[in-house]
Amino acid sequence: MKLIGNASVQVGETAVETANLVAARISQQMTDQPASVLGLATGGTPVAVYQQLVRLHRQNGLSFSRVHTFNLDEYVGLAADHPQSYRMFMREQLFDSVDVDPERTFVPDGVASDLAAAAADHENAIRDQGGIDLQLLGIGQNGHIAFNEPGSALDSRTRVVDLTSSTIQANARFFADAAEVPTRAITMGIGTILESKSIVVMATGAAKAEIVRRALVGEETRDCPASYLRRHDGVTWYLDREAASQL
Ligand code: F6R
């Protein structure tokens, strides 16, 4: 573990080793505080983390029965049962394989008739649980955290956002037809994320090396929303060798 600014940085040899370190951190949090409030991310990066958490549940009895979970974001227009919705992703990767109470899992409602109210509901539900204890984040190649794209404000809250064309393109890999890729999402804000007690950011692969460098040691700017994470003194970055290669 080394320090860059006020961020702790832990480098694993491979993506799988890095995911196992993140899973160990989350499982430690749950052991120390079984009623933890966990903030969760989707995307390709955390898949191996969830696989390891499912293994720890099955083999070591790691229990999710008292946790509450809050996901960072959901696509606008995709219902919970849509195969590409983030609710479905979480069910497939984690929720349906562990003993979490579905009533305690919160993903923003992307098909609400009043999307602004759905965003406010997510924000209020986090507050009702006393805030997030441990928030897991990935990072977009453009520096986004959750769907806070470049230009997002430091004090932004959970809201409806337009996705940038680079994010839409990156997400297209999960859809059969490019025309089906949603262009808007409900996302937790940067201000919301920074209120979490601890934050874990995970990045793997050479394609993330440049943005990891900018986020950690580049200029702090709204052009790279992840650079705002240095405002928080409880952030740990978990990187594989490739993602750490420009540090
Ligand atoms: C996911 C999310 C996004 C991803 C980011 C990286 O809930 O909010 O910010 O963490 O786009 O995605 P991957 O892991 O697919 O590279």
C-alpha cells in the first residue's frame, strides 16, 4: 500500500488478484459491521469482485442478511426486468446468489414517470440509512465516476444526466443493437458519493492507465470528475499492474 496525495493505492499483480483484494476489503467491512450500508457499482470491472463475494458467501458463510445496498446508477428507460438494466446486472452478479434481502437493495428507478422524484427518492433512502459506509466505484476512460461525466459539479446530487457519446459507445458492447443503448441515466452525484464514509475505486487494464494517472496526480478539474476524489481522505484505489503503469 502506498500513498499518493491523501489516497491509499494498492496494486495487485493481475485483475483477478486486484478483485480479490477489493472483495476482501468489502468482506472485512461486513464482518466489522454486519449492518453496513454498501454502495455498489456495475460495469465490467467489479464482476470478478462479485464472483469472489459469492464464493465467500458460499464457502465462508459471509452474510449479506443485514446489509443495505445502494447502486450508483441506472439507465433511463430500462425496466428492472430488462436484461441490460443495472438492477438485472446486480441480480445476476450478486443479489440472487447471496442472502441479501431484496427489499434492502436500492437501484434508481429508470422507468419512473417522474425521474427527478426517483432520483430524490434514492438520495433520501441513502440518508434514511445514515449514509453509505463503503462505496465501490469504477472509473470511465473519460474520468467519470458513476455517470458523472466530465463537466459535472463537485456538489452534484443524484439526478438525471445525459451520457456522453464516448460512454454510450463504451456501453454498446453490452447491447445487441447500438440503437438500443440508453442515452440517459439516473446517477448518484459527486457530492453524494463524497459523503460516503470510505470509498474504494477499482481500475484494471492498460486502457485505464492514463485516466488513473490524471485522476490521482493530474490537475483537479471538473474535466476529470474522478480527480475530485482527492477531496476525500478515506479513498483507496485498487489497481492492477497495467492500470498503475503510468503512476
Ligand atoms: C457503473 C458506473 C460506471 C463504471 C465505469 C467503468 O455503475 O457507474 O462509472 O464504473 O463506466 O466501467 P467498466 O468497469 O465497465 O470499465
